[in-house]
Amino acid sequence: MGDTRRVVDGEQRSTVRPLRPAAPPDGGAGPVPRPRSNPASEPADQKAKPAAAKAEPAEPKVEPAAGKVEPAGEPVAGRRRRVPFAHAVRVPPPRQLAVGAARATRAWSRRPSGRTTLPALFLLALVAATATAGALLVPAAVRKPVAVDATTNAPVRGVPQTGAVPGATGVPVGPGTTGLPGTPFPTLTATPGGTPTGPVVGPVTPGRPADALAAWAQQVSAATGIPQVAMQAYGYAELVLAQTQRSCQLSWTTLAAIGYVESRHGSANRATLRPDGVAAPEILGAPLDGQGGRSRILDTDQGQLDHDRVYDRALGPMQFIPSTWQEIGADADNDGVKNPHDIDDAALAAGRYLCKGGRNMTIPGDWWGAILSYNDVRRYAQDVFDKADEYGRLSGT
């Protein structure tokens, strides 16, 4: 052969290779289909052959003679042009795909299966979106603290079980002091009403028993900034609980920290503590209507304590809800009334609540569990811990 060329996929090559006849896929005998030829490109003598002659075995096809080059991009006669797979598959534009999917979905929704399945899928997506939005918009760490809820004494998960607790009891305030809060417990005898009798520092007045701690409270008040009236209430509650629930070992620093976080020691809403310990005017929290991160608690006292017949409201310096106060309220000043607006009664009731279930407040797990049962917000518990620890350091207890 002379110098011949052929064009394959638009590329010139100078090598001449005869085409091999294709074999059947199964290896059997039989005619092999040949590619269609372009009649216009066939030689005249090829066109003139009778049908019988065309049935003869095909001779190896020789490429056109040298100098005759097929135009680029056009297939050689008798041979198909190979097309890359990526160009062989036609992909509709995205917009056409979206329109087609929408039409298919609309048609499916009109069928019996679509009429039942599609609303269920939509409802499931709506519930999932609502739950996600609630988790993002109202995280537990930023919920506004609400009132005490005495619904359970079960241990709270996710709280520290080791480490120090704030304001541990049993540490003397100063040399030679006995019978004071924060010191080894004195020998007292509790009366049925919760009022201790026995050796305490200062004279026992017929009115307010906590006045017996006036000298101690004045000293600690100067060091911590806690009002003296409130300081007397917190210290007196510790002494009472040291006799009535000795295993609890609750420190006044924890009660003082709760009083600070809840009402700034009875000064919230422009209230002040009178010399008898009663907050004036009464301290009432916002309605517990489920708004603004608050819990939703319908009225439980017919408005007798919180003056609200629709929802409950937190009460007094320690912010009890009415149902909890009715369960755990105390009369610490011997006036015959369990008054949530009296810092004496409220501090002793808070101590009883924290000691419920046999808790030992010197054990970290019990301490954190007690505070979170008072208000199940981790940020709240951390604020109480920090303030109690501060009071313990400032007072030396």
C-alpha cells in the first residue's frame, strides 16, 4: 500500500489497519450486521452490483487514497463516529427538572396514595421544624427563673457529683463563738412549731426569735452587705434545721444566696423589709402564663395568696409558688401565721424544702440536686453557688 491516511474521530492518522470483522456476542455462526454506508460515497461499480453480490463476505476496507482527506468532524464512510459518553447522555436543564418533578408530585398527590401520604409528610416536617425552632429560641440556659416547684425529690442528672460546696457548716466565725450559725451546732430543743429553745447568743425576745442573733447578724451584715433583718432570718433557719433535720447540715450561706438571686433579700419591686421581717409592699412575680420563658401554672389558691385567680404567681422574698407554700410553709416568728412575705417564715420554709428527701447539703451531688429542684435552670443554680461561695469567703465561714 502507498502512503494512505484515514480520519478517525476527526484525527488524521498515517497508519492503515484493516477492519476486523466483528464476531457474534455468543460466538456462534451467522451473518454479522454491517454498518450502513452512505450511498453517495459508494463507488459507481459498487452501486451496480446485484443484490447477490452484496451478500458476499465483506473485504477489508481500505482507507481513501493519499491526498483525499475527509473533512474534519465528518465520519468516514461505512464507519460510525464514536461519541464520548458524557455527551451522549442529554441532561435536561435544572429548571426543566424542577418543573417535571413538580408536575409528577402534583399528579401523585391526586392519586389515593398521595392524598393520604402527602399530608402526613407535611405534618411530620412541620412538627420537626417546630421542635427545632423551640430548641433554638428557648434554650434552657437562658430561661427566666421561676418559682420553687415541690414536685419531685429525684436526683437531677448532669450536675457535679464531686468538689466543694459553698459555705460549709462547722467552721467557726471567730475565736470563742458558740451557738452561732456557721459554728458547731449548739444544743437546742425544737418546739412543735419549729422554734428552738435553749442557749443562744443574746436575749430571746417574746416577739421575733431571730432577734436573738442581732449582734452576730450585725457583724456578718457589715462584711457581706446583706441587710441585718434578712441575715437574722437566714442564720435562725440554719439553727432550727440543725436540730430538726440534723443530717441536712444546711448553711445560711445557701439560703442567703437564694434570697439574693430571687429578690435581692426582699428588695425586689421596690419593696423593703420591715423590722419584723415582712416585705412591704408584697413581692409578687409575673403571672406564670407560659410567656417569656416562664412556666405555665394555672391558679391553685383561688387568688388568696397571690391575688390572681387565673395563674399562679411567685410569692415573697424567697419566691414560692402558692401550691408549694401550702405544702411546706413555716411559722418561724411565732405569730401564728405562715406568711410567705415574711423573711423569717420564708427562709425556714426554703431550708425545709432543700433538706427534703434526706439530703445532706455537704455532699456536692445533694447540694446541686437541691438547688435545681428549687429552680430547674442550670444558670440559676450556678448563680446561687457563686453567691453562696462569695458570702462564705466574705464572712469567713
